[in-house]
Amino acid sequence: MSRKTEDYLSRCVVDTLGRKFYLYSSEGNEKIIECQNVGEFMNVLGFVREQLKDKDNVLAYSDPL
């Protein structure tokens, strides 16, 4: 019997200029969250920071230039 491993978030890169979040999973999957406005971006950013506050090296920010 094969044991299925659970896919989890391994990296989140925040693109502040593009108002996007790049999510990378432990299984190699990638998802992009594009926010429509600053308010939506700030809400998602707050959620991400809260969820990842105790995780080392998971949250990163893209170079603004």
C-alpha cells in the first residue's frame, strides 16, 4: 500500500508592485493570486503574514525593481 504525502505550502513570494502572490507547494505546484485593488492585496497580505508568522523561510518578497 502506497502512502500518499500531503501537499503543503513551501514558499510564498509577494510581488508588491504587481499585487500578486506566488504560492509554491511541496509537490512542485504553483499558484498565482492576483489582487484587483490595494484593499484586496492588503487583506490577503495580512492573512498570509498571520498564517506564516511561525514558519521560517516560507514568506519572501520580490525585488521591487
